[in-house]
Amino acid sequence: MKQGDLVVRKSYGGDVLFRVEDVRSERALLKGTDYRLLADAPIPDLSVVRDPESTRATQQVRIKVNDSLKRMRQQRAQQQSVQTGEEIRLAAEQQAQPYFEMPGKVLHLDGDGNYLRKSMQLYEAMKVPAHGVHAHESQMADLLFRLLPQVKPDIVVITGHDGVLKSHANGDLFSLGSYKNSQSFVNAVHVAREYEKNRDGLVVIAGACQSHFEALLQAGSNFASSPGRILIHALDPVYIAIKSSYTSIRETINLSDVVHGTISGIDGVGGIETIGRCRVGLPKPKTAAVAALLKSTS
């Protein structure tokens, strides 16, 4: 057993695929490859996986991911056809001038470098302007304090790894002390809300696996995990950020669509009514330089 090995836990029936982050004596520190879960386990309980795509856990996750991405693209196409204001559509038709979109800009802080890379790839594929930073969960509050005035995002994602501490598994799930990183996420949300108190002025998406949902909402999040204290998929916060980025500022984000559209579902993610962050304009910029300028100031 060594760092980097892919493993499953025998005692849990191999339900989650992990990567070994560190080996300490007879125990291994584990990070989920698909779920935002940080765990540890005795080495004898671990089984090395040579072909991750052949495992039941991976196959089930892939099906859910593909369904979620398909739904995301379908909803995006629907948004493009219905959310542009009637007055803009008419003006565009009358003057033969196509309109343009300014999707909301995302600042994504992630406690896992691999998840951040996957997240940035999805933002790019969906043409969402995004700035990503890999940082330890405990550093996110200080980092946000510096980055928010620089990046000026419309949407902030605060995520990484979390989980209920084993010593508190049967204890008080409403105490922040029962979680590995929920307190750090709450601290970061407080910083975001000091920067922008209006929940429609800055959309905050926070949390990871089993995070303290109620504390994150109370701190000022628009969306958070995890109402049912379950595992959430690595891309669930990204899905919500993209939905926020492309929903019109004249509309509220459809809570049912966004929650049920995630891979984890309603027990994994919840939130409150929130206005979208996408704007449309007329006429469409004619040069790449002007388009880049609009993108940088959005």
C-alpha cells in the first residue's frame, strides 16, 4: 500500500473509490476520486483497485455524471431560447444585430487539486468565465479576503473535503465541532458576506461531503451541502455555479431544477431563492478585443 494507490474499503462493500494520500503506520489517509470525502482507514481494510472503470462504484457514478451533464446542456439550450428579453429579441431582429450574453464570473476555491482541474475543464466546456484556486480549507477565508476585490466575481464556490468526524458520528450533527472542515467553510462564507452582503449581488455556493448545511446557510450561503449529511459528487458545486452563471438577472434560479439536476440530489445539496447572474446585451461586439474587455469586467 503506497501513496497514489486506488483503493476501496472492504468494510463498506467497496461503495466509494479512494486515492491514498498518505500512509501513517497501519492507517491510510484517503480522498474520494469522485466524491468530496476525506477519510482514513486501517490498511487491512483496504483493497487495491487495478482497473477503476470495472468497479461497481465507478460505473454507477459515471452513469449519474453523464445524466447530470446531459441535463445541464439541455437546460442551457432552453435558457438560451427563452431567457433573452422580448425587447432585445425584437431589436435584434429589426436591426439585424445579434445580441450577446455576459454569463456570471465564477471564483472557485477548492481544497483538492484534482477536483479543481476537473471543475475548470467543465467551466471551460460550458463557456463560463472562471478563476480557480487550489487551497487548503483552513486557508480559504484569508484567501477570499484578498481575492474577492481582485477577481470581482458574481459567484463564489467554496469547496474541498469534509465529513463527520468518526468520534462524533453518533453525536451532535448540529455542532460545527463534529465536522472536519465545515468551520473553515463557514469562516470563508462570512468573509464573502462581509464583501457583499446582498445574496443576489454575490451568489455563494459552499460545502463538501456531509458538510453542516444549516450553518453554511446561516453564514450567508445561497446554496450548500449537505442537507442529508451524505456524500456529494465533486462536480455538484460546479453544476450549481454554471446554472447560476447562465440564469438571467431577471429570473430566480429554479431551485427544483438545480437541486434535482445535481448528481447527489436533494439530500446532497439545497439552497434558497436566488437571482441569476447572466446579462444580455445589444449589439454583439464586433472585435475580439471588445469581447475580451466585456468578459474581464463582467
